[in-house]
Amino acid sequence: MQTDKQSVQAFFVETLRKAIPSNYNLADEVSEVLGISADSSYRRLRCETEFTLSETLTLCNHFDVPLESLSANFTEAVTFRTNKLSSEINSFTQYLDGLYRDLSWLHQFEESEIVYAAEDLPVFYSLLFPAIARFKMSYWSKSILNVPEMQRLKIEDVHLPESWHDTAAKISQLFLNVRSIEIWNSDTMKSTIEQFRFYWESGFFREKVTAIELLDEMDKLVDTIQLQAEEGKKINNRTGQISQAEYVLYASELMIGNNTVYIKGEHKEASYIGYNTFNYMRTGNRFFNEQVDSWQKNLISKSTLISKVGEKQRAQFFKLMRQQMNDLRQIVENG
């Protein structure tokens, strides 16, 4: 008969098992992470030896397991991991590295997918298109993080670290190869449009041609999303190659409220809640994930599927989006 301590440890061990792909050996992983023998690892997993507090914290950090998972009944407290962004230009490097690390983690698991309720343009699309990536990273660094060396520069003068572009390319490649379910509404492109409008009216563009080139790429982005919806597959915008990753798009008439992302693979899940314009908080808390999953499913039930089916609704949805883009283009061309 298990003692209360053994019950807690058994629950923790089961949580660890769910934190790794099914083809991994948990005993080997624990042995390597803690620097203990295989026999010591097995005795802990069989609950014959207790994990020390230090070992527990080390395993939680390594396997991205929330501390509250130590209790099967502790459902009210939720811990989040977040990016500690600052006005230092290298701070954004950590943000990109975090995105790459999490997508790499997701790719370990079979049948992985991303469910993205998009109040704003999903960050992955901001990185897929070079001119948009440059604009967005400039905007986030200059106006949100208030990086000193970015102030008073025109966009033509901005030289972003090469490592940012390299990491963005790696993030994009991973994103194009994982199944996505996305929920957009008529305002999903609005924040990007308003960011552009603000910078245009503030004189951030020295040359009109630079603004037009960015608008052209924004049009290509909308074209790519529509084509993905028609094909039901993701598409590499640079090569035109159709990915094997399934793409599902819903159009919602409801306000989404904030960017909310739910990722899952096999028996592992995580949720991301957007805040401070582009930053996010991440948690692996099972109870919180269940709430996010339920909320997204409810939102989907009240939305219209426009990928592969719903041709008329799809055409109307993207027509409205292009009208927003055309209105912005008129402001630039007449400016």
C-alpha cells in the first residue's frame, strides 16, 4: 500500500513520463539530468527512494514541468514562464530563442499541432516575410522595448542583428512543418495595419518606395493565407512549395480578446497567453490547459470553417481584409 509521500511521488513520476516523447526512456533521462546511476534512477521512479527537493527542482526545470504538478489536487495556482524583456537590444534575442526552443520541443512529439486564436497577426507570419519581419522587429524594439540605439532612426537606417534573421528563418521552417488550426477575425490584421499607419504618419519611412514595398509584402502575406486556406496545407511563401502540414482556418465574428495559443503533441500540452503587445506567458499546467482547450473549442464552434470548404465565406473574409489593405495603400500613395 502506497504512503501519501509515495502517492505524490508516483503522480510526479507519471507527470515526468508525459513530459517526454514516448520513444524516450525516462530512467535514462533522469539518470543523465541528475547525474546519478541507472539503478538510483530506477529506485526513484519505483518510489523506493524519494527525490530530494534539489532533484525535484532540477527535473521540473529540465522537463518543463510546473511545480504545481507535484499535487494531483492543486488546481488554483498556476506558474508561468515568461520572457524578461528589457531595453537592451540583446533582450529580443532571448525572445526569438524562446520561440525556436519551444517549436523544437514540439517537434519531438508525434501528431503535434498548434491551435492559435489570433487577435493579432500570428507572430510566425511576422517572421516568414523578410520585409514584414524587419518592420515588426524594428517596431517591437523601437516602440515597445524602447531600445536606445533604435530611437530617431528611419527604417532604411535600421540594421538588425544577423542572428535575428537566422533564428527567424529557423522558426519559420519549423512552423511550416507542424499542423496548425487558426482562428482569425476581421481585426486580426488591424494591429499590423495600425502599426504601419503610425510609423508612416510619424515619418519613420524616409522613402515612399520603402513603404510601398512593405505594403506589397503584406499583400503577399494575405495571398499566402488565402492560398493555404484553399489548399488546406501550409505553403512556403518563398518557394511556393506546399508543406505536408495540415492548415485549418476558421473565421470568427466574435472578439477574440488576446492572442491565445495551445500546443499539443502526444500527451504533452502547453498554453501561451499574449501580453505587452508581443510578449507571452507559457504554462504546462494541466488544469489551465484544459480551460484554454475548452475556450478555443467553444470559439471554434461559433466560427465558420473557411479552409478547403466555405468558398463564398472565404472569399468574403479575405475581400474585407484586402479592403483594409487598399485603404492603407491609398493613404501612402496620396501622401
